[in-house]
Amino acid sequence: MMGAIIAGMSLRALAGADAGVQLLCLGLTMATCGGQSSTRVACRAWIPISTGSIVLAAFAGGCLLHPDTSYQIVGGLLLLYWYSHFEACRHGAQTIMALHRAQHSLAHQAAHDDLTGLPNRAAFREYLTEASARLKRFGQKYAVLALDLDGFKQVNDMYGHTMGDEVLRRIAHRMLGTLRPGDMVARLGGDEFAVLQVPVSGRDAAITLAERLMAEINAPYQIEGQTIVLNVSIGIALAPECGSGEELLRRADEASYKAKRAGKGRYCIAVSRAPEHVQ
């Protein structure tokens, strides 16, 4: 609409004899093309291209139809300018979108584990902060499950790190298929994972999830003709009984170590002071 209004003004000015008004319309035409190609709409190339095409076509057409040769020359130059405007808008949009994609990729890499694609420890802390805020504001309870693989070092020693990496990727895939929408799993480092279960109704819901995760992770892995069997020890901490945020993760981690010391392949629920209730 803006392009059509400026085009109409230009055609009316060129039909008259006032050179000052014509010069003003020419300046408005050029400013419209140059301004749109450098603003936020530039990432959508069709907007400045279509607007520029309308205003330039009107002024160039009016000049080419003018009996004065100098006007016709201006009209030809405007047609050349239209081509450069088109290329500048197209290239500018590609550059902007490439920059956005690069920024998004860097942000994703900063918050995710390269091997498994899961959120990393930093991202998990942010999720914990958000869950703690919802707990304070809405009373929405949540649980943290700390998972520590049993026997993973032996896998690396026997089959190599390439095989170990593939096992970790498959574990991540199995865990993602076990969680509900809204829950999240992160790889904290090495063979340690953490799950944020939100919302959670209580201890039984957290135990049910822990048992499902253990069943999935403990199932044998068939990789390159080898059968690999692992166990996982899980520590469970619920908010607000065991704290919130980083404190909750620490308590769940302590509980997972107690489960490992109790015989591995178990879960342990943290209580207000010390981990207990090992199964």
C-alpha cells in the first residue's frame, strides 16, 4: 500500500511541470528502496523487493514516457537501479538468515551435548531454575532423578570408546522414549544423566518413572554383533521435601551413589536429611 501511494504521487508529479515536486518524489522513491533494504523487514526479501519494484516501476515508467531525453535517461538508470536493489535485497536476506542460523546453532551447541544431542548440565540447571519458580508460584511439585551407569567403564575398556559412544547414544534414545511430554533428560557428563520430572504427584510417580528407566536402560544392546548389558543406579529427590534447584540435584546424586554402593542396578530415594529407602 505504501509503495502504491508513492507510485501514484510520482506519476502525478511527472505529469505536471513542477521540477521540485518531481525531485521530491524521486528522493522519496530512492529513500523507500534504501530504507527497507536495511531495516528488520530485510530478512523477508519479498517485502523490500515488491515495494521497491512498485515505486521504481512507476517513476521509471513515467520518465521513459516523458518527451524530454534527460527524463528518459533517468528512467533507464532507475531500471538499472532496480536490478541492483533486487540483488541487494536478495543477498541481504540470505546473509541475515545465515547469521540467524549460525546464532541458533551456536546457542544449541552451548546448551546441548555433542554426542547424544541431549541438553547439557548448564541447560539442566536452567530447567531446574524454571521448575523452582513454578514451584514457588503455583505449588507445582517436581522430582529430579540422577542416573549413573554401572559397568560402563568396562564397555570402553573391552570394546573401545567408539562402541561406548554408541551405547550412550542408544541410552539417550531409550530414555527420551520413556519420558512424558514436559519431562526432560540431560547428560551431565561421562556416564551420568539426570531427569527432571515435572509435574509429579508424589513419590510413587517418581518411583514408577525410575523403574521404567531401569527396565529400558538395563535391556541388552546389540551393537556390531556384540551383546552389551549395563545396569543403572538411580537417585530420586523430590521438591520441596529435599529442597529445590541445585540442592535437589545434589541430593539425587548422593542417593544414586548410595544405590550403587548397595549393589548397583537399584534406586534410592532421598529424604530430608540423608538418602535412604534403597530398592
